[in-house]
Amino acid sequence: MYEDGIPCLWMRGGTSKGAYFLAENLPSNVTERDDLLLRIMGSPDPRQIDGIGGADPLTSKVAVLSPSTHEDADVDYLFLQVFVDQALVSDAQGCGNILAAVGPAAIERGLVPTTGDETEVRIRMVNSGEVAVARIRTPNGRVSYSGSTQIAGVPGQHAAVPLLFMNIAGSMCGALLPTGNEVDVIDGVEATLIDNGMPCVIMRASDFGLTGHETREELEANSVLKERIEAIRLKAGTMMNLGDVTTASVPKMTLVSAPSAGGAISTRSFIPHRVHASVGVLAAITVATATRFKASPAGLAAVPSDGRYQIEHPTGAMDVFLDLSDDGSIRGAGTVRTARKLFDGHVFPRN
């Protein structure tokens, strides 16, 4: 059926890589679509050797794009996490890093016309129903990926992609604090269960006997730690109105500690069973939001007065900002990412 391949853009968005498809080029039946994506990525296989996946959750991602039917958006973006070593495709969350390349991809595929040297793309994030606004450099009517912006975890310099998120509180859980509490105690560990664009369980690294500055590899090798965190995650999922999260990729489990490189707070994120090489965009925004609650484990942060945060992670720091009203409430949030087109062509799934 796919002897001639399927049109595909392979792009880096932020600190992730993924395959970008037009919805019209994929099966409308979800079961058939997911089966196809598993075969494209080469899952389940720890090496994804027979597909285009990169043997890591951060490089086994998919964006499905289509013209938006909503008045406040130009393009619909469905994010799908293709598990590496399981025959599982999840739409249980969004992805702010893959989002960074949605604007360029939508322009590349003719879904959004350019409007001068910069084109604003309004993106409806289908996973949560929220809208993000991306600003894309488009001199001479084409996407430009060249620029001077650097982000931690990505070599080189590229064009900035500013992203603004509005009304993302309770994106999946129904409320910013789904339990109504700034702090809950699960298995003896204090945690803030919070969702400002990404459901997160935020805990002190010190409560697990950690400094919070361990490497990704050290945490990956700590099976006792991972089992303990997973037990907490399963309980937190129900408390956050997410139901049984055994096979879900949310909530994200985030260990926080005092910053060590001049940022606001240091993080180590589990996504949920692997340790993130950096931190997700929406997770970073959610962590920044948690610092506003002094009773939270994130209350140890050095809270900036202007709402601009550096969220430290294993490979550097991510800049995010909170748009604060005069009374201190959060109106919106944003960050600056970069993106790059890696190849444009056809992908051929295994039989």
C-alpha cells in the first residue's frame, strides 16, 4: 500500500526530533495510523534499527498537521509519542519542543502563507485544545532556519522561534492544582501535583537522598530510585484526574533542587521511565509556575521578579517566562526555541 512511500518532514524541534506528517497522508483510523507509525519508527525495538526512530523517547516523536477548523488557529497539531521498546503510540500529552517546528513545517507544507519577513502561526494543540502562537522568520517568502540563537542541548546557532502559550492551566487535569492542594504527600514524599501545560509531579531531590545534580546516566542506572518514583507516579495519576497512567506518558516526574549555575531552580525529569536529557518546554513552564507556591518543593527556587526564569537541567538551562498580572496571577507563559529542517522526502514503513 505504501510502495511509493509517505511524504514526511524530519525536523528538529527544540531538543527533540520527529516526523511531521500531513493528516491527509496518514490513515484516519487510529489503530491503523498507530500501527503504521510503529513500523515507520521501527518500534518496538530498543535500537529502532528498522525504522527512522533514534532509540530514545526524544527522537521517536510524531507531529500530525492539518488545517484548523477553529477561528483562533491556523493549523491543528496532534502530538504522538511513539514508544521505543513497546508497541505503543500515545496522545496523552503534548510536546512543546516538537511544537517549535510546527510553524516552519506548516509553512513548508503550504498550510500557512507567509506574511513578510516574519510570519505568525497560530497553532491549536489538539492534545490539550489550547492555542500557542509561534513567530517564524520568513524572509523572501521562505522559512529561514539561520540565526544567532542558542539553546542548551543543541549545538550551533539557529533562528529563534518565540512561543507564547495562553490559558494552559489545567490543560489535561482540569485545574492548575488538580487536588486543590499546594502540597500532597504520597508514599511519605511531599509533592506538588500541578498542570500548567504539562501534568507534573514535583518533588525535592533531597527526599530521595539525591543532590539533584546527578547526571542522566547516574539516574538511569538507579533502578531502586526509578521503581520508587514510578510507584508515586501511578498514585499521582489518579489524584490528578488522569486515571490509570500505567501505559501513559504523563504525569512527568520532576526532581528539583537549588540551582548551581545561576538559574532559578535545577531539575531532573523522568518522562516518565527515562531521564530527560534536558527538560520539556511545557514541563519547564509548569515547574516555573510551581515556584510561586512557597509551600511547594519548588519553593526553594530563586524566584525572579520579572517572571523570567532559567530552568536548569542536565545539559544546561531553558529560558521560560511567566506573563504575570498586577496581582501576581499568571496570564500566560512562553519560551524561545529553535528548529531546523533535517530532510524532506518520503518514508517507507516496514511490512
